[in-house]
Amino acid sequence: MNALLVLIPITLVLAALAVGIFFWAVGHDQFEDLDTPKILPLLDDPPEVQSAQDQVRDARKN
Amino acid sequence: MNIDPAVWSRPALVAEVLRRRRDGLAGIALRISALDQPLLALRLERVLQALPGVVRMSFDAAAQRVRLVVDDRKLDLPRLLAACAGAGCDARPLHRDSQDDGDRRLLNRSLQRLLVAGVFAMQAMMFALVLYLGARDTTAQLFRWLGMLSAAPVVGYAAWPFYRDALAGLRAGRPGIDVPVALAIGLIFMASTVNAMRGGGEVYFDSVSMFVFVLLLGRHLALRARVRHRALGEAVADAMPILAQRRRGDGTLEAAAAAELVPGDRVHVAEGAAVPCDGVLESRHARIDESLLTGESRACVRRRGEAVAAGSIALDAPLDLEITRDVAASATSMLAKLATAAHGLRDGAADADAPAARLFVWRVLALALATAAFWLWRDPARAFDATVAVLVVACPCAFGLASPAVRTRGMAVLARIGVLVVRPQALDALADVDRALIDKTGTLTEPALRVDDIETFRGTPRMEALAAAAALAQGSRHPLAQAVLRAADAVGIPHAADVQAVAGGGLRGCIGGRELRFGRAGFACAAAADDDVLWLADAEGPLARIPVVETLRPHATEAVAALRVAGIAPAIISGDAPGRVRDVAAQLGIDDWAARQSPEDKLARVRAEQAAGVRVLAIGDGSNDAAALAAADVAAVPSGGTDLARTHAGLALLRGLEDLPAARELAVRARAILLANRRWSLLWNLGAIPFAALGLVPPWLAALGMSASSLAVVLNTLRIREPQRATSLPASLRAGTA
């Protein structure tokens, strides 16, 4: 019985924690686009992108 | 239109575009028509991700929009637009009102409720399991209380939409399905609470939480389907420019926000740009394209002093006008509002399963009452528990899930074969359609070039002319440009610099330092008369004359045959000349064709068919099809359709006609599975009620039955799969639709 008295509050706290994290994620649009991110890492860098990113990097340095 | 991106740093324009957020960041919506080209879209995504100040972004390929959350202290609009242009995507900022945050907030709220219901329903089930396993005395009492504690957020917070809608329904005098649902949730929870407090009798905290969760899941799926595709219908509003060039008193131009313009202002509209507000023409005469407004795709000529409507596009030459109405009162805004209202009506009206469900739930409530009355008469001590058991067992969980699950699954599978469902009802309606009215140009046929027909001048080699034309056409999605590229397949294409597309004209660019123009005669060589011929010219005059012929699109014959097999009788309704329509109809074996059809004729034909009891599928891509598309039971628009046509589409065909037969097959299958789902879920509910009324269904059995029936519905829905012979989209296309 003593174990229950510890474990039950823990489950409730965990559930509340999960809900809190999820609310944060929803509020920060993490569920907006579930389809594009999975494709992104599979793409080769087209040369133009490289140059655009370089430009941005240069702009940051300056 | 070449406007220096720097004008977008003007405060008046920035205020039109940026939507302030509570966290100090700003939201921006961009319209980027290149977004349906997956590789460009992905390249753009990477470029944007690398920009400092971009916090979040989301792509909506169907609506051709990118939404960004940016820190505007680190990133200003001109830099953002320059980055988009650098990625080869022409971006146009949209008015901040078009960021439709309302829909997204609604969706987020619904997702939050769904999760709360899910997490706490699991908790409640876990605690209930202890009771089912035979806990007794103090332990049982503890777990009853814990069950109540877990169910409280579900019933008190997550189920809120049911109470709200039930109240709204009662107030409006039209109680819907939410009234009995809210009643059942409230009654079961209260009865269980009473039992938990008095320490005897059954508690149903797990069942009621799961009931709420499953119903919320159904609601959420339906809402997501509606919201995700609504933005597509806003193309008309998107087409309104928010930037204008105002003429100062001394005749010089300044950039101004369209919303700042007041009647009396004089405005300059560049070649190929849209008119920002209604006004009267000050230039001597102008050729404009009003297709967005009227569906008329031919250019109209306006003279000085005549009215020009907002949203029309200046062809050939820039024009000047004096504003007569401000943006809000202009014709296009009114039209967009009307269209939105019309769609709202149509979308709201069709929730097919509502009447059946309402009837069912009211009957259940009546049965529960009858049970209570019976036990009060026979054995009052058992009345309470038996009545609650009836309510629990009869909850139409699986029933509520049936329709949203089938729709969501059907839309996902259709997207995989290249058919996007824009309006969720289109999926249901497609199963009933028995006649297809097909537009010819752009749907059944496409333009093509025959290399041998190319006529060259001033000694230009034929292949060199073709290669130059292809170089200019490379970036364009216009059907004629695509035809040139197909014809130039085997030719080495040179590099063209500074390529610009001029609306209603053609393409302009530099090859090897020489400026070339390619397009309609009036645009390319300024002199010759317009006909069905493309011209390539340099500064000195025409270089080549490239006639265009019409060929059937690939797979058109198979698609038409397959439609016929599927029980849909095809007919060609075209605005083109009778000779050409007859040829195409003969090639496809279609007897039913009509030529020289105006938009009104097409609409009348749709209405006539419908009056005769025929369900009509309209397929077309042009603005002149828009009226017919709007009136048809299902409207399908192939890729490359105009904005106005897309606005009225129920289905967007990413490849073309060839995917329609498979889509129809899928729709029929989805319908069959939906009906089966409904039948079985009702059968379970009705079958269990008598046992519950006799007090023979313990809580664990009720919970088990409820989850089993919901699970059965979901598993059955997964039987909607791609038809065997349908070809999946190539990966390159799939990336953009996903």
C-alpha cells in the first residue's frame, strides 16, 4: 500500500507534465507541418541553396 | 512587375502585412505560386530556415502560402523577399487579415482538448483496471476517487465543446446531436460520482472519459479536414494587390499601400500587374484581363473615362487610373466576400450523418428513461445502476467516429494517387456522380509544337530558334511554355539570363547578351496580329514563327474509357470551335459534345442535368468553367487551373484526368465502408442495450465493448487502400502534396 501512495501521485504528476509539454508544443506551432520535415534531410543540397546559405552566413559575419 | 523590394520597408506597408503576436514576434503570410513545384518549395524552405530572425514557418502547398513567424527586429521584409527571390520563388506578402489565425487557433484548441481527454482517459482506465481486478474496501474506495479525479479534467475541460454546442442548439431552437451527448456525459459522470461518494454501486469514469476522447477525435478529424483546405478557396482575395504606385502632384511615382488609397488618388499600374482599387481609366486606352472577376479569359479593351475593376490585370502596357472606391468597397473584395459566404453555406449544410445520429441518440435517451421507469416499478434499488448502464452501453462512440475516420483516410489515400480533396464533401459526392462534363482545352488536350512547322527568318537555324525559345520557357509553368520544352527535349538548351514573364504577353530574357522576346505576336514583335502562333524575336524583328497544334493529353483516352466503365457518362463541353471539338470527341469516342459554349451555357447545362436528377461531375481548368464548377455536385480542376477555377474546386488533380477513375473507385469503396461502419456500430449499441437494461452488463464489459467497437471502426476504415491499378505519385510530386 505504501508503494501506491508514492506511485499514484507520480503518475498524476507525469500526466500533468505531459499535458503541459504538449500545450507548449501546440502553442508553438509544432504540429503545423508534419509532412515536410521528414523529407528535408533526404535531399541533396542543390548548389543554389548552398550559395544562398553562404550569402546569409557572409551577411551574418559582416 | 518590377518593384524595388525596399518599398516594403515603408511603415504603412509593413503595418498591412505584419500581424503582431503577443510574444512580440510577428506573423507574415506570403503567397508564392511556385510552391506547387516541390523542389523549389524545399529549396525555399532551406533558404528561409537559414535566415536570421525566422522563428517558425509552415508551408501550405495547396493554398500556395507560406506562413512565417519572424522576429522583425532581426529581419525586415525587403531582406525576406530578397531571400525568396534568391531561391527562385517570387513571393508576394499577403494582407495580415488573410493569415486566418482564427482557424488555426480553433484547431490548436481542439488538439489540446483531444490530448487532455486522451491522457486522462488512459489514467482513468488504469485506475478502473484495479477495480475490475477485484480490489475491495478501502483500496476500491481509493481507486474510485482516483478515477473521478482523472475523469474530472476530461468531463470538465475536454468535453466543453459538447456543452457549448448543446446550449447553442437549444437556444436556437434546433437541438442537435450535442444535446443528448452532453446529457449522457453529464449524467454518467454525476451518477458515478454519487456512487463513488456513497461507496457503493458501479462507477463508469473510464467509459465516460473514453467516450469523450473518441467523440473528440472524430470532431477533430472533421475540423482538420475543413480548415486545411479552406485556405485554397481564398485565391480571389489573395489576388488583390496590397501595394500600389501612386502618382504625386508633380507626376512622379511613390509606393503606397493599397489600403491607404482614397477616391481621387491617381495610380499607375505596371504592365502585368493587378489594379488595386476600382477606378476610371486615365490612359487613352488599355487592354485588361478581367478573368478573375468575370471569368472572361479574353482581354477587354477600355477607353479613357471607363471604369476598371480592382483585380483586373493590365495587359501589354502600363495604365493610369483615378481611384473611385477604396479597397474595402472595391468589386473584388465584395466578390471574395460573396464567394466565401456561398462556400460557407454549402460546407455547413452537408453533414450527412447528423440526422441519423440525432435520431439514434434521442431514442437511446428514451430507452434509458423507459429502463428507469421499469426498474422503479419493479425494484427501485436497481433503477439507478441499470439506467446508467443503458446510457453507457448506448454511447454512439464508434458511430461518431465512422464518418470522420473514413473521410480522413479517404483523403490521405487520394492524395497519394495525386488527387487532393479540397472540400471534404466532394469525396462523398464523387461516389454518386453519374455524368462528367469535361472541358476540352487544358483538360483533355494540351498544346504541342511540331518542329517541322517552325518557320524561321533571317537565316536562323530551326533548332537554334527552338533552343532559344526553350531557354526562355524553362522557368515557366504556362502550358505553351511546357509544350516548347517538350518539343525541345533533345536540344541543348542555352542559358538565359534575366528571364521575365509578362502576363498576357510572353517571356523576355537575354541569351548571349542579346535580348529576346518569345510569346504572342503583339508582345514579341509589336507589329504582327495575334493568332495561334508563337513568335521569337529580338530587337530587330522576328526570328521564328512557331505554330501550335493541339494534341490529346497523355492517358486522356484511357481515362475517359475508365470513367465510362465506372458508370460515369462523359460529355465534352467546350468554348472552342465545333471542328476541333468534333475531332477530339471522335478520337475519344464521345458522342455527347457541345462547342462554342459560353460560361452561361456551361452553367445552364449543369443545371439542366441536375434538374433531370443526374449528379454532375464538372472538370475544367479555365476561368470560363468557374460557374459550372461552382454549381456541379463535384468539381475537379487539373493542375494548371486558373485561380478562379481553383476557388471552386472540390478535387484538385495534380496530374490530370487519368487519376479520376481511381478516385471514383476509392470514393465508392469509402462509401461502402462508411455504411458498414455505421451499421455495425449501431448494431453493437442496440444489441447491448437490452442486456444493460436487465443489469447484465458490468462496467468492465461496457468499457471493453466500447473500445472494441471503436477499434473495429478504425481498423475497418484502414481497408480503404489505393486501387491496384492506380499509379502512385512520383516521389518528386509527393513531396509537395504531403
